[in-house]
Amino acid sequence: MTFLSVEHPDGLVSSTSGIAVDFVRDWRQAALRLNAGHRTAFQHGYWLGAWYEAFNDVAPLIAVISDAATGKDIAVVPMISHVRRGIRIAEFADLGVSDNNAPILARDAALDTATDAIGKALVDALRALTERFDLLRLRKMPAQIGGKPNPLVSLGRIGSSSLNGNLVLTGDDYGDYQASIKRMQMPRCWRVFSRHEGARFEVATDVARAHELLDVMDVQQQARMQQLGSRFVLNDEAHAKFYREVARQGIAEGYAVVSALVCDAEIVATTLGVRHGATYYLLRISHAGNSWSSCSPGLLVTERTMAALHAQGVRRFDLSIGNQDYKRRFGAEPVPLTDVSVALSWRGVPYAWRDHAAQSLRRHPKLAALAARAMGKTPR
């Protein structure tokens, strides 16, 4: 059965192929749906709740996808809407802070046969809204969510994102893993660091300490970015509020992990990450600068964090998007992510074409480098 998309006075929209798509404009209302659904760490209630509260200059647009016949929820897609250069865009609630984006999937949803229909229903429903959206952009999507296929990647090409995860699988014996990265000389780095008075590694166990470490992280990262001549935004009002709210909600349950190398002289290095089940995502690292380079504090605080979490049952460590060399030394393997761009109106067509052209170039690194030079850009 197929339904025409019809907008109701309360903002709810029904769509195609027996699938209903309702749009909710308040995350607190949407969060009541699929509390126990499949998700990654970046669709956790603590993450999204803090996100929608902190980044309040964009409009929430959360799609709730359900079976039109039974009313059972299938998926929740946490999105926003905003206007850029006159083009009205729908995209994930991200703005660059999430390592991946995905729908939240019902645990009992039969997705194998409905994957294409779910993506089509979302596109049709967006086209039917009175806002007249021009473009749907869904970036950094994993192919699977909790072992279930991501129904939205069918709208694009798997692995089309310029970004990827970096996954380390440690296995059950952390000693074996340490032996596999012995060239990094982490035991030597720990011995060098331990010579300092009061040297220790710690994981924050209360909100006050977590916030104190985040304050230091902001200062250290800003100093590093200034050294590199790069813009730093993670300590502006919205980002600072976001990260501290994630910590406030998530520290007690072990969802938010804030760790540090500390001695009597100062806080030498910090990390921030999030944990979901047996998977940990490293998000931010900072250190006190070149005066501590003899103990490689950024690498050391990362390895000590991995060891502490391994003892708690974590076996999958994603070292975040971006392909810095140190991640390979930790044994990380790239995890492909998918970007999707769908024109929702004729005004969105050139932008979708441009996105698709960029995705195609990524399959040909030499052409991509040539195009970047032609546009005066330094390839990453």
C-alpha cells in the first residue's frame, strides 16, 4: 500500500510504502521513543540531549519512522534543519562533534526487506513538508548499527565519506595487545613520567573533577592550535556547554570517560571519550606541551585509558575520525563511513551533484589531489 505524504496541523507527516514518518521538533519528546533501540555512542540520550540543548541556534527535526499498519516504531533519525546560502538543508544533529551519525533502530525491526523503503519514505516525507527543503545531507554513517543494517546507507554508496573510523580490537589479553605495539615504547614512557613527584594516571569519577580536567583540556588544546595557526572552537560557549553536559550526565554511569596524567607540578595530559557497551570512542586529547615530550604524554594517556577500560570489559577502541599516523601505531584499522546527499528540490540539485562529484573523486586520490591544487587547497 502506498500513501501520499500529507502534512497535518501538528507537524506530523505520513509517507510511502506502508511506512509512516512523523517529524518531532522537540528532542525531549522524541527521546521517549525507542529508548532501548540499537544505536552507537553518538545516538545515546546523554549525547543527543546535551547536543540539542547546547546548539540551540538550529531547529530540531527528528524523524520518527514507524509501521503505518501496526504503529510500531522502526527508527528515530535525529536531525536538524538550517539555511545555508539560501538553501534549506536537513542533516544529522552533528555540526562536527560526532564521530558518526545514524538512526536509532528498534530492536525487533525487520530491516532486511525494508531498507530501501525506509530511506525512500524519509525523502518523500521531507519533500512534503511546508518548509520546502532543498537538500538532505546524511554524513559519516556506519554500515551497521548494533549488528543491524543501517537502512539509510542505501541512499548512497558505502564508504563514500572522506572520513573513517579507526578501530583497534585488543582481544581479551591486554598483555598480548601491549606486545603488539611494543615499538611505541609505552612502558618506557610510563617509567619516564613516573619519575615526577606525585605522578599518576586517573579517570575522573565525579562531575567536579571531570569539569576541572575539561577546563585544562580546553586551555591545552587552544595553545596547541595557536601553535599550528589553526582556529579552535571547542571552548566557545556552545561547545563548552555541550561537553560539560555530556560529562555531567555520563560520568557516573561510565558513558563519559575523562582521564588524565597528573603529577604534583601540573595536569600533564587529558582525554575525553564516550563508551557504549564494549566500544569506546576517543574524542579529544590534550597535553601540556613540548616540555613533556620525553614521555609522549598524548600517546601515554591514550594507552593508559585503553588499559583501564579494557579491565572493565571494553574490547573495541575507536581512535576517532582522521588518519593521523599514531593511530596506525596503535594498530587501528580504518572503518568506512557513508555520506548521502539527496536533492529535495530543483534548488538542491547543484549541491547534490557537487557532493556526488566530491565522493567520486575520493575513489581516485591522484585526481582528488589535482582538483585540490587547482582550487588552491592543500590535500589532507
